[in-house]
Amino acid sequence: MTGAGPATQAPPRGPGGAPGRGRDPDKARRTVRDDRPITLTGLAVKVVLLGLVAGIALWAAFPLIEAEAWVGLGILVATTAGLFYLYLSRRHIPAKYLVPGTLFLIAFQVFPVLYTASTAFTNFGDGHRGSKDEAIVAIQSSSVVQVPGSIEYALSVATTGDAATGPLVFLVTDPTTGTVSAGNADGLEPLDAGNVTVNSAGKVTAADGYTVLNAGQASARSQEITEFAVPTEGGAIRSAGLSRAYEGKATRAYDAGCDCVRDADSGKVWTADPERGAFVAADGERLLQGWRVNVGLSNFTRVLTEPSISGPFLETLVWNFAFAVGSVFVTFALGLLCALALHSPRVRGRTLYRVLLILPYAMPSFAMLLVWRDMFNTDFGLVNNLFGLDVDWMGQPWSARAAVVLVQLWLGYPYMFLVATGALQAIPRELTEATSVDGATPWQSFRRITLPLLLVALSPLLISSFAYNFNNFNAIYLVTEGGPFPADNPSVGATDLLITYTYRLAFGAAGAQFGFAAAISIFIFTLVAVISAISFRRSRQQEEVYA
């Protein structure tokens, strides 16, 4: 009789002695549960965060419903329901950590990129923001003139938002009936008499849901008030000062039969051009008010084929590359030189020197760029006065370019000094000591050992620095504003980068061209992405060599 050992239990077996079905380990991994008890603090945090999610969802739902954006509303409802299911369940633990980051990535990276790409194929911009119906209303409203017999109203200017920036609303009182109506870009809407307060002159002094502007606030927005019109049948209501308004007659009317706009005074006709999203006359004149349409690849082809754009664009592109490469090279060279000088243990007071060298990095770049702009002033700037020069730094193309590169050198070398110092300290001293024993000079040791190892560690940082400087808007706009500009082309300056050129196109005084600016943004994105991909590939190859 054998001794009784530890009891063992054979795995369950099925028919014929085959192992029975146990728990599937893959399935167990897929349905990870958190069986830890929920603390009161954890429960309170979860309730607050889910309540915040619900509040944001409700806040976003009403505008979507008002705009009848049912697809967006469906996405909002599905996302909110999914978040509640995920965080009220004890399963799917990894997803609880991955989902927030994924949602932020979609909201702040993927969606803006997709929206910019879609805008690049349209004529979206000033005069081409809305639909064709909205353009027709704007054309007719802008041509309204006062005629004999026009009704005059007592006017109070109001808004539904901030007094300085909110959308304008005309609160008008009918002189015959005393009815008070609120007028916006969509038309007139009568107001309940119990919700408004009217003075003896018929002017509205208060109205529920509206902020009535006082004289000072209205005067500050006088230009907007003058251009504002409330569409009515056959005309529109426009202001005559800040206290009176009239219902005038539109001299230009849309004719659906010919899909055109006719001017009653001159008889001129502007026919709709669906490809351009505008009304165009036979002599080529185009009305300012148009509508948004898909223009295909025309924004992209303009960059390459239109002489007034392609020439300056290519010149700007060359300078853009030179600025980005030059900024990275000079800042890295100076930063590495300072790091090498202070890497030797024989240097005394290294800590103090390092603190002094990184001071520019601690300064706010926004303020420093403005200071440097004044230092390069021709008449009273510190640079000319200190060195006894008489250089018009911002008036000549090459001197302005040299100035912005010098500014970048001062602002950028501390960062390169810091990263180079850290990388140097990570290189074992035994390597350089071994090369000196083998008879290598310090320059040979640096070129063959130190520099390659530094580039392996710093290549990603240099690539990111290149991408940053390729779109360094502040360095150009705050120092030179893109200038100096040639006399024959005030839209592109000698120091303009593609990003500042795009900004001027999108928000310039000649009118915003968001579609065209988006197309140039796609060019910039493609260039930086391709260069970064090639650089990262080469850096990986270099890592394999020195691994």
C-alpha cells in the first residue's frame, strides 16, 4: 500500500476520455473585469465625470437639432451612450484608458485635418460662405434703397450675445400698430407685448432674451449696423442712424426663370455660374455675394499654374526650406559647441555657465521676438547703435532674412545645448579614452565616435525642430510680418514662410480665401510629412549601424 500523497485532481474529461471543455484563457483575457470594490471617492469621481459628459452632450445636442444635423446628432448620442456603458461596466478595463485619448485624438487631430482637407476642394471664403439662397437674400438686401412711401420704424439695436461681438438684432416698432418685432438675418418675428418695454418715443428699452445696446455700444458697431439688413418681402429693413430704420425696396431681384439677378435701375443681368458659385455678368463682372461650391482641384492647380501665385509660391518654398534647415543647423551647432565646452570636467563653474546659457530658453519667446524687432530698428535699434552700423535690417530682403535667422539662433540654441548636454553625458567616457589611447586626435574622436552617437540620440529631436521651424509663424510674423514686400506684389514678402503666406491669404485685407489657404496647408502638411518620414527612416538605419 502506497503512502497518501497530495491529492491531485485530473482535468475534466469528455466522452471517450478526451479532455473536457475548460475555461477559454483567450476569452478570459478579452473580458477582463475589475473586481476591486469601488471606494466612495472613486464613485464620486465617476459620477462627476459622467455628469460632465452628459452635460456636454446636452449642450452640443441643441445646436445640432436646430441645424437639423441628424448625422452629427446620431454620432453624439452613440458616443455618449458608449461612454456610459464603458464606465458603468466592470469589464473592458484597457478600453477605459484608451478611449479618452482616442476621442481627444479624433476631436483635436483627425477631425481638423479632415475638415481642412475637405475645405481645400471648395471656394469657401468671403462672399462664398453659405448657400445659394442665402447669397440671393444678401444680394437683394444689400441693394435696398429708401423710396417715397417707405415705412419708418423706431429702432433699437440689440444682440442675443455679447454687446461687442454678439449677432445684431433690430428691435423695431411699427408706427401704425405699435407692434414690436425682432429682425435678424432670417427676417422679422413679432414679439409678445408683455416681454418688451417701450418708451414714449416708441423705442424698445428692454426685451426678454435680448441685450439692448446703449449709445456707446451701438456707436462702436456703427459700421456693422449700417451694413446690416433684415429681409422682408420685396425689400429689407435698414438703419437710418442708430434710432430710426426704414423698409426700403430692393433694386436687384432674383429671377428664377433665367436663374439670374436683374438690376431694376440699369437693367443689367448677372447669370448664375454654378462652377464658380457666383452671379456673373456678360462683361465678366461678378457680384460679391456668392455661395459655397465644390471646385475640385482648382485650388491646387492655381498654386502651380497661375503665374501671379506659382512664382512667389516657389520662391517662398525655397526660403522656407532654407530658414528651417538654417535655423536647425545654426542652433544645433552653437548648442553643441557650448555643450562640448562645458562637458570637460576641467572647466570650473560649469553650473553657473549652464544657467546663464539657458536664460534665453526661460524667456517668453513672444516678448523676446518683439524686443528683437525693436533692436533691429534702423534709427534707434540697439544693434545699429552698438556696432555703429547703418543697416536697414527690415527694409532689404537679405538683411531681414539674416535678422530672423539671428533671432532664431538666440532663441533656439539653449534648447540644443540642453539636449546635447544630456546626450553627451550618456556616452561612456571609455569610448573616447580608448580612441585617444589608439592615437586618434580629439577631432577624429569627435567625428568618428561622439558625433555619430549624438546623432543617433538627437535625430528625432532635430527632425521635430525642423518641422517646428518650417511652420514657425511667430518668428516671422512678430519680427518682420513677412516683409519687406516688393512694390508689385504686396501679398508675399521676402521673409514670408508658407504658413505666414497662408495666414495672409486666409485673413488678408483683400478678403479671406479659406479654400485656397486650406489647399496650401495640404501642401505644407505633405512636404513636412514626407521629409519627416525620410529622416526618421534614415535615423533608424543609423541606429542599426551603431546599435
